[in-house]
Amino acid sequence: MSEDKAIWPPVDPVPAGLRGRCPRCGEGRLFSGFLTVGKSCENCGLDYSYADAGDGPAVFAILIIGFIMVGLALWTEVNLNPPLWVHFVVWLPLTVVLALTALRLIKGVLLTLQFARQAAEGRLDTMR
């Protein structure tokens, strides 16, 4: 990995991750697709090969969205008692949309936090 000698101003990792921006410059795009991390930043040239969030975003999305959806579905069932088809029509699409949205947001935040905390394996020695 070539070491960049430029001085970059600090970027707040959480807003940068939520916007899907580069963790070093805060300007370039982090994702090349909806959930696919790009090869490098088109603005500052940061190599994104360090970026590996693993299963973390999926776990957080499942726990958060699952908690919300199950709670809303149970509340709806107890208070409104709709037919079963209403549950399928309402909760399945809403769950898919919210889970995919949360997955991208959480993945962006985890990757920018990984860069900010120098948590990627092999980066600790090169960044000091």
C-alpha cells in the first residue's frame, strides 16, 4: 500500500458513513453500487481494500429492523386485528425496504469508523 503524505483535515466518521462518503476526505463516494464498496476514492485516492465490515452490518440491521417490525406487527394485530393478507402486504415490503436502507447506512458507518480508528488488520503499522 503506498502511503499518502498529504495532510487531510479530520472527517467525522458517522456523518461521512451515513452519506456514503470517503472516510479520509469526506468528498469521494464510498460505494460503487448500492452495497458494493468501491476500489478507491475518486477524490483523494484512498485505497478501500482495507474495508471489510464482515457480517456486522447485517447483524445490526436484523436486530434493529426486526425489533421495530415485530413490535409494529404485534401492536397492529392486537389493536386492529387485520386479516393475515394485510400483514403480508404491509410488513414484508416495509421490512425489505427498511432492511436494505439500514444495511447501507450501517455498512457506511462501520467502514468509516474502521478507518477512523485504524482498526483494519495491517493498517495499524502503516498509519502510525
